[in-house]
Amino acid sequence: MDSHSLRLFLSLADNLHFGRTSREQHVSPSALSRSIKQLEDEVGAALFVRDNRSVRLTREGQQFREYASEVINGWQAIRQTFMQDQLNLHGELSLYCSVTASYSFLYDILSSFRQDYPRIEMKLHTGDPAKAVERVQQGLEDLAIGALPDSLPAGVKFQSITRSDLRFIGPQAPQLLNEEQLRHPTAENWKDVPMILSEEGLARTRTDRWLKSHNIKPRIYAQVSGNEAIVSMVSLGFGIGVVPQIVLDNSPLTARIRIYDIQPPLTAYDIGLFALEKRLKDPLIAAFWNRQR
């Protein structure tokens, strides 16, 4: 029994006409009939007496009308209270994320949040996603978006937003990995492969783990901060790198990149929102956090 069904019932109780009610409520006559029948089944009594010429409320229908009116009025009152609470929330929130996150899915998140909480100002800072947890821990940001680490620090909460595969990438030209190197990566056939790796973070950890599992000591051409820098250097032919698929999906350099199907693949990223657990009681932070559920 939901508010929509109750509204249909109340409209029919006022009109006592199925055709007029279906037009006013923008539902088909059959859908209206099904909704009323479901209500009658749930309450265990007929609410209307209907024949070919008229519709009228039963005694139970009159009693149910009073109940339905109270429920709808109460729902409207509490909804109005909640909406007023949202309008009353005001202040400033700081959010940290990568450049990729800022133009991939953050726009939709902030657009809907701003509609619900127009008086909360968002201060957006972008940078290396590997620093997301650290910036929240240090109190530099209220919230941050990044990849879930293998071990989440105590006192930090995480809420998933999306997942993204980790990809080995290389330039379209020159071809830096041959079929043998792809099928059977070994210390010998990878020793001269130039690699461009993150300075730190989850991608670096998982890449190092993969290299170690194949006894490969990488020939590191460069260590950089930020996935966008890796894509840029790889596209220029300086080496191969590892970045999340979400970075490639939003990169203007995708046409200059090839993705290597290396098996087994690296463990995918779980990308989401970080906040200090103790700060989730802050009304502004809680409003943003709960909005994403």
C-alpha cells in the first residue's frame, strides 16, 4: 500500500467515476481498477460498490477514506519538513578528486546535490587520486573520491560509486610488446620494455605485485603523478603504463593508445567516496554522503 495507490483511491472517492478519475490521475482505467482491487485485497473488504450506472463508497470505504486522508496529509507534512530542513542546510564542503573523476561522473553527482541543497557551497580540489585517503585523514578535505585501497585505514569510511578495470596500455606506434611478451611475460623478454608508472597509489601497488609474480624487474622510464600524465607519455611512445579504464574512457588521447590484453588481468578499481567516520555526524557531510546511497 503506497501513497500513489492511496491518492488514486481518494480521487475515486471524490469523483465516484472511474473514467473521470483515470483522466485526472493520468492512468488507464484498467490500471485504476487494478490499484483499487489491490487495496481491497489488502484491507480485506470492498471499498466501492460499482454497477453499470454508478459507483459509491461502502461503509468500509468511508472509514478507509478517513485513514487514507490522514496518511496523505501526514506524508505531505513530513515531506515539507524534510524539504525545509534541506533548504536550511548551508555552509561549505571541500571535495578532493582526480581530474578524470571531475569530468566523468562528478558532474552528475554535484548537479543533483545542488538541486537538493542549494545553500551548500562545494569547494573542489583536484590532484593525484592516490592522495585521496591521505587528504581526508589529514583534515585537508571533508570528502574525497578515489580508489578503495587493499587495506582501509581505521576511522575512514568508504562508499562505492563505480568500478573500473586496470589496463596495461601502450602507444599505437611503435609497438612495444609482441605476442610472446603478452602471452608469456618473463624477466628475460620484459627486461628492455620501458615502463611509465605511478609514483605511488593502488595502481602502482598492483602493478608491482604483478611484476613480482612474474619475476620481472621493470625498466622504469619515468615515475609520474597522475594517470593523465601516464596516458600522455604513453601516447608519445615513451613506454607502457597502467591506468584505470575510466581514465581512457574520458581521455582525448584514446585514439593514440592501444590496450594490451594481459592475463591474468590486474584487480579492478573500486572507486568511491571517502570520509572520516567521526565526521559523518556533521550535517553537511552527512547530506552529501547519504545522497550517494
